[in-house]
Amino acid sequence: MVWSMETAIAQSTWNGHSMVGVLKRVLVCSPADAGWGKRDCAARWQELGFRHAIQGDLASAQHDAMCRELQGMGAEVLTLPPSPELSLDAVYAHDASLPTDFGSILLRPGKANRVGEAVQQQQLYEQLGMPIFGHILPPATAEAGDMVWVDSKTLLIGHGYRTNATGIHQIHELLAPKGIQVIAAPLPYGAGPSACLHLMSLISLLDETTALADLAWLAVETVEFLRSRAYSLIEIDSAERETLAVNVLSLGRGRLLALEENKRTNERLRRAGFDVRTFPGTELSINGGGGPTCLTRPLLRL
């Protein structure tokens, strides 16, 4: 599927300081453009930490279903152009940059095969007229899956194997002069450095006062910090941890996008009053460890 960029290029507004505002513009990278249909790229599935050999056609169908849901909710969907610099992981478009009200911060992923994604996103942002606010430089590593805007002036950053202390410090140096507080959140060891465990693997903000959380894996200080900011926490069904139940994308106004496989957690969200839309993610999400928030790079929320 192809979406036009004309409207986006004509619109110069950007906004990166909310996880829960109404989603108006979002960047994605299709499995086809990330090389899922190319034999040499697909052959790297074990090396890159996928659970099983990929099925490109199924992944593309599931990605199309996700994009239809996004468009149906009123979001403009932009696609990252294909490039030989992209690997299978590029489909998880969230991680390579952090849009802010001052422009985009181009990050340096902790997974070596993903470093080129920031360059590709920069080229698109320049087409959109979005300024580049900063770059994360070696030896720093930083991935946006570790970054949660608690409010417009507070950025919580997970400190783990994908985002190191130097990366957090560089982001602090960029944002502190703009009045943004950057707070480090320790991440658990989990399955170790080869696994992808982001802060957003453990928590998703649903609205300004509610978060979905995997409480058993969150650090005590992170839970207490969120509660100090008056967040109420909905706990996932622990049996759905491996199918990425916590990975839910807020579309604003109480609307959420989740994986259809996590029926019990989704029902908890519905009982809490949220409008939960779903798409299938067996191949696109669960195989590679990236749910709706990972697959989307929000560029504009209102």
C-alpha cells in the first residue's frame, strides 16, 4: 500500500512531547521496504533475534491491516522509503529518532544493524521540513523504545542494553536548556543483552493519567515515580507477556491500538473504558518482538 506525503510536506507543524495526544501523523516502514521479501535479508532472522524464519507476505498483510486501522482513526500514514541500509528490524520504525517540539533528535541504536535507520529517517524529515535538533554520537547508544514522555516537560528514559548512560546524558544535554527534565529509569536484566527489552516493553501510556504496565518487571522506583505523578496502573495479564500485551499505542481520546492476540489484557482495557482496536501480529510483531508502538513513529499529536 502507498500513502501520499503531499499533505505532510505542506504542513510544517510537529509535536513530540506526548504519548497520548490525538495521533495525526505517523511514520511506518513496511516489511517489503525493510527487506522481508528479499532472500538475503530474510536469511538473517536468527542473527537478528527473530523467533522463526520470517513470512514476508503474512507480515505485509498484517502491516497493511495496522495501517488501515491508523488511517481509519484519522492519522496520516507516511512510509519510509526502501534503502539497502535497512535491515529486517527497520519495520520497527519507532526507535531511530525522537521528535520533539524543537525538531527531531537522531538516535544511535544499540543494535548495530539499526544504526543506518536514523540516516534514512533524517532524509525524510528534511523533505517534511522538520528540523534536526541533535544527533546522538558514539560511544552513546539510544533507542526511542526506551523513551516515554510522562508529560510535556518530563522524559523518562530506560537505562539498559539499548540505551546507555552516555546516551541518556547526551539527550539531557540537548533538552535541559529547553526546560525538559530527563529522568533515567533502570531496566531489568531480562533475557540479557541479546534480547530487546525497552522501557516501552514494560509500560505504555494510555492517557494523561493511566498506564498499562507489566508490574512484575518494572523497577520499584519507576512504579513509584509514575504513582507520584498521579498515574493509575492497569496490569497486563501475565500469561500474555510473551505476546507483547503491554505494547499498546494510544491514538488519543481514549482510543487504543493493540494486538488482537492479547484478548484478556485487551478486555481489561475495555472494562476500564478504553476503545480498543486491534490487528493481527503473529508474524509482524510477535516474531520480531515489536508491537504497535514499535511499528509506529508518531510525528504529530494534537
